[in-house]
Amino acid sequence: MPINNSRIIDLPKIQDPKGNLTFVESSVHIPFDIKRVYYIYDVPGGSERGSHAHKHLHEFIIAISGSFDVVLNDGQQQKRFHLNRSHYGLYVSPMM
């Protein structure tokens, strides 16, 4: 799949003085069914993770706290995304 299939997706943001709420629904906000949720935390500054592709896996990456860059490479092109808001995320298509 070309790198252009991967993109930033805005999620619903319900603002309230007591705290904001954002949610993600399978096949509504993201173009696939959610089968697994995992999260990464306590990563030291300057560290790198990933460096591999998934043949069939669709991913949706959200920076719940803090910020980081995601660099995607489809073998032809490379594209960098900066994630720093918990109300949007990056859809990553297979083979990135």
C-alpha cells in the first residue's frame, strides 16, 4: 500500500470544564476493526522503537501524553508525522 494511505485522523473531542473526552469507534473513526490495544510508555528521550513493517496489520497511533514523531517508509517514500494531541491519531496502513 502506498504511504499516502497513512494519514492523521481527527477524533471527536467533547470539551467539559471537568475534563475533555475523546473516543475511537471501530470502522467509524478508523478504517478497520479494533482487535488489540497496546500502549508504550516510559520511553527515554531520543530512543527509537519499531523499525519493522506488518504485512496485514492496520495501526492507529495516538500520543496520549507528551509528543513524538512517527517516521513511515513504504520502501519508496518516507514521511514524518508529529503526534502531540490526544484527540487525533495516525492511521498506519499495512506494510509501512
